[in-house]
Amino acid sequence: MERPAPDPSGHAVMTLGDHLDELRRRVLLALAVPVPVAIAAFAFAAPIRDVLCEPALRALRAHDLPAQLQVLNPIETLGSELKLSLVAALVLAAPWIALQVWKFVEPGLYAHERRFVRLLVPMSAVLTILGLALLYFLLLPLMLEVLVSIGGEPPRLLQSGGPTTVASTPVIPTLAESPAHPQPGQLWLTPDHRLAVAVPVDPQHVEVRTVMLAHDSRLMQQFRLSEYLDFTLDFALGITIAFQTPLVVLLLGWLGVLTPSALARQRRYAIFAAAVIGAVVTPSGDPFSMALLAVPVYLLYELGILLLRVAPPSAVAQGEVLGRLLRLVRGGEA
């Protein structure tokens, strides 16, 4: 398609029909990648599911609980894997989709306006990656540890009486490793409190199957697969949005609504806002999880102030952000 001639200001002159054609073209290009990626991601949905479930299984193991997630209907596993493949496709294709959005709006921007977008997009991607890494490696494990610990009962400990005196009561041995050649029907306990049994599968082979032994208590914590994945994905979405706080601060500063000095004076309100964001974003709603998220959100507010000092509108328009950042790193004034 022949590109329209630019007007005196440097912008391409496009009719409404041209805009609609370009929009349709960019939408089709944006959808061309996520669909095949979702199909390919479905083949890896099970490993993705295992990675997401590992923090929950680790928390259950730490409290000596069955490290399993429940599946309560025939299509729950398939539905969860389909959902994970779609989410994975959107995440992996996000840079491509963002590129198509950028290509659609780029012709209508001046050169100095393009510098603002080129600064925001990489920062948004970096903040998203940092937020998801913080969620998976710190926030989610700590939250699950606390929730599992307060959601059950302590085990009922009994004093051991030594060897049994009842001849008819069998004693199951505890073995660190499975026998090299287990016999059909052979039982033993593993060090991680599982009951193992050798089950014959044909006349020449046996299969070792295990079951996790549970505490003798009135409450049993066991998570449902679909609900746990919804909890984790909702939390990931909330973290992604919350970690865009520095960019919101930066945009408001560029628009002249806020200044670094005004932001510094409003720290008490920022702390309150961080607590509110923690309460809204946290799916579980418990005070510990909300406080755990409020701390990094407030630190992101402080990062926004720093970014606004390093990248004021004039520096972005003139392409001087990198130089100011290098001076700040060397210990000088931005």
C-alpha cells in the first residue's frame, strides 16, 4: 500500500478509511501470533501447571500434609491446562502485540513524543518481570506458608511406648530407599511419611505406589487445582498492575500534575494508598498478605519519584535521560 505524503508538520495525511484499514491490518497481525502460540503452549501446559503448583506443594510438605491438589470433576484438569495455555500465549505474545499497537500510533507522533513511548514500554516490561519474579520466589511462598500454618490444627503427638507387645499387630518398617526387588504386597514407610506398597502389574513386574499419611486432626488442608490456579493467576495480574506504579507517577509528572517535591510531601498518603492497593490486589484478603504486598508497592512509589527526577519531560524530549542517569550513578546531580 502506498504511504500517504506527509503534511508540512511531518505527519502522514491519512483519511478515515486509511486509518480503519491500518487498524484492521494491525489487529490481524496482532492475532496472528497468539493463536499458534496458544496451540503450541498447550503441549507444555502440564509443565507450566507443575511450576505454578510447586509453591503450594512445598508449603504443604513443610507442614507434613499431603502434597497433592484435588481435581473434582472430569474436565477440570483439561480446562485448567487450556486456560494456562491461553495465558501463556498472551504473555509470550505481549511484546508482539505491543509492537503492533506502537506501529499503529507511531505515524501520528512527533519525534520527541516517540521518545516518551520508547522509554515507557521497556520500563513497563522490566517492572512486570520484576513483579512476577517477586511474586513467585518470595510473596507467594511466604503467603502460602502463613495460610497453611494458620489453616490447620497441630498434630496430636503421643508418647511412643517402645516395641509393641501385641504379637498380632504388624510393624511396618521405615526404609530410606525402596527395596531393589520388592515383593508383591510388601509395605514400608518412607522418611517423608509416605506409605509405600509394591503392587503387581504383571507376573514379572511390580509397581511401587505411595500415599501421603495425614495427621489425626479434624481439619485437612488440600487445595483444589482450578481454585489454586485462579488464585495464583489473579495475584499475578494484580502484581503486574501494581508494579506499574512508577510509570503512573512518571506520567503524572510529565503532564505537570505532580512534581518530585510535591510527591515527597505526600508520603503519608502514599503509605495509605499502598495499603489499599495491597488489600485490593491480594486475593486471600488476610492482613499478612496485604502488608507483604504494601511494602513493595510503596517502594515503587519512591522509585517513581526517583525516575521523575532523572527523566523530567525536558530531558526526555531532548534525549538526555541516559546522560542524567550516568551522572547520577557516578555520584553527581541528575
